[in-house]
Amino acid sequence: MRTAVITGMFDPFTKGHEDLVRRAALLFDKVVILVSRNAEKKGFLPEEVRVEAIRACFPDGTAEPVLLDGLLADFVQKYENPVLVRGARNGSDFDYESQLYAINRELGDLESVVLPSSGALAHISSTYARELIRYKKPLADAVPAPAIEVIERYLHEQNSH
């Protein structure tokens, strides 16, 4: 069995992320989504909300979201035949992924696969989605509906306090 491991901040989870996960599920036996913690910066959404939003997008178990705590190379060792699956929207993303490939290869002898984004989704990023949220614009074109429900519930709770 081969396990696709997709990592990222997913702050928030976008339709581009969802597309990457669904495509990886066609290629691998299992898909694990590792939601990264970043001690260097405070996220827009708490990690737990990100995990919940991702879980809501895959109620059928297509993918398993997990909060990554620690070094990726150590964490993935618990999975059978892990392969990192990354998405790239443009040439800059491919260059960045090439650097990450070298690091992950050295630290954990991990293989990586980079899938180009689907054309219609290439402009969608978490930064774009955060801007839509910040300015109270509709999210339907950028974020999957189940994730929107989780995000809106969280934001409503925050505004109620």
C-alpha cells in the first residue's frame, strides 16, 4: 500500500487543495493531509478549525486530516510507503517544490510527486481566500462548501464574544 502525504498550512483549505487531494486519491491507496503548525507565524484560522474544515470536505474518508506536530520526516514514518504529494500552480511553485524535495530526500529519504494545478484553479490560493474572508466577499469560488460552513461557524463564534 502506498500512502500519499499532502502537507500544508491550509489556512484556509481551498478548492485547489481539494482538487489535489481528489487527484491523489486516484493514484494512491490512502491519502493523509498533514496540517502544519508554524511556530513562526500565527495563522488566520486555528489549526483545529483547519482540520475540521478538511474533515468536512471528505466525509467519505477519501482523506484523513491530521495535525502535524514535529518534523515531517519523522512523522511520515508511521505510514506505509509514504510519498509526499505537492501541488504547484506556476513555475515559482515548481522551483520551491524542487528545493523541498532535496530537503525531504536528505532528512527522511522521502519520495515526492508534484502535480500541477488544474487550470481553472491555478489562481486560487489560501492568501486569496483569506482576503475574501477579510473583506466579507463570497467564498464559493475559492473554498469548498463544507469548509465554508466550518469557517463561517468559527467566525460567527469569534464575533459573538
